[in-house]
Amino acid sequence: MNLEDHLGDIICKARTAANVSAEDAAAAAGLTVNELSALEDIGKSARRPNFRSLAAKVGLHGGKLEGIANGWLPQNRDLGLWRELRPITTAGTGFKVNCYLVWDEVTREAALFDTGFDAQPIFDLIEQDKLQLKHLFITHTHADHIAALEPIRSRLPKVKLHSSAKTAPVDQRNRANDFIHLGSLRITNRDTPGHAEDGVTYVVGNWPEDAPSVAVVGDAIFAGSMGGAKQLAELAKQKIRDQIFSLPPDTLICPGHGPVTTVGEEKANNPFFV
């Protein structure tokens, strides 16, 4: 298991969002500018930085940043607890993206969250498990998350789209208090812009055998990091606190990139949240 963002990615994202120069960050870390640049590029440094000082300079939590440097990873979970949840990871040019398929075990009605790069694994699962894809929920409209949208709509034209994109037809736009039943499952949405103007988190609840809720978050937050937000970093963090961290600690977080995690793990270990 690897995190989506290595140590250097996290530092670079925070430094950029805080508008801190490489020179000032390097001085705080006790590194040369070249050493900081190497750290941001590959996530490793020949000399151990002063993490506490660097974190304070760029707006990160020092102890949690050290935890990432020391190899923190979210717990490796058996997703069998959510019997009708399937992560699907597909590869594009140089990186991978996750989408998620869920369904009701009785009605076989299914919902897809984002599309990833390739529709074929989605079609294979639908056929294998004899599902009826009823809904397609878009967490945000960045290209990697909707790359397979047209093949899916072409093959399954009756699928109902849901997004928070301002350009979407009115009947496809999420509304604040919407909820959708997928058999016994209940799907709601929470506004999480910052990384993307139309960013939204979908919460799937009422799982069999009282399994915890699932939050499909797109690129709002990753295990140990968050999506790049530049000038909107404070908005993005506030939305995560209000809309994601307010969920129960055992809520499963399903991000657009990297491994699954939980609300409790991210509150305790994500260095963007002090």
C-alpha cells in the first residue's frame, strides 16, 4: 500500500497554499534550497529536516508530518464488511484513479461514483454480479474522474447522472437535502469544494449488518493528505472539517486516489489538520 501523496508532495502542497517561498521553507527545515527541492520531488532527504519548524512555517501539524515521514499508513481494511462495495482502479498517463460501484443485495440496483479512465472493468462487474446500473454520481468534473463517462452513457443511456457542476442540466444537479434510495441503501450529498469548484462528497448509509457509512470524497481528501487547492486551501480544509470530519469516526473514506481510510484515522494522522 502506498499513499497517494508522498512526504514531499504534502510539504509542497502546503507550502504553495501558504505562499511560503522555497528559501523560507528550507531555512525553517534546516535544509538548503536544493535539499528541500529534492525532498519535495521524491519525498526523501539526505538529512532529516526539522519537521516541527517546517510544519509550523507552512501550516501543517508537526507531529503528524513526522508520522508520515516515519511511514504512517491507514489500516489495511477488509472491505468484505461492505459486501456490495467495489473499488475500481484504472490507470491513465502516469497515475491511477479510483471509482466505486455499490449496489443493493436484494434489488441488484447499482450506483457508480465517478468513472475512472476505463469503463470495461465497470461493465465486467455489472455483468458478473447481474446488476442494473441506475445512478452515476460525479464527485467533480476533472478529466480523470469522468474519462469513461461517454462509453457508459452510450451503453447504458438510462443511467441518471448526479453532479454539482454549474453547467449540468438542472435535473442532474445535486441539491442540499437530496437523498436517493438504492434498495435499502441511502445516498446523500455534502458540498466539498476547494480542490474543484463542483466538489461534492457522497455518503452511502444503511448498509447490511450495520456496516459503517461510506463517504466517497473524490479529491477532497486523501489518506494523509488532501487535493491541491492553491488559493482555496482554507475553504477546502474548512469544508473537510464541516462535511467529512463531522461524520462518525468509523466512516470509510473512499478517495479518488490512493488507499481507503476512515474519518477517525484522518483526524488523528492527516498533517493538514492541526
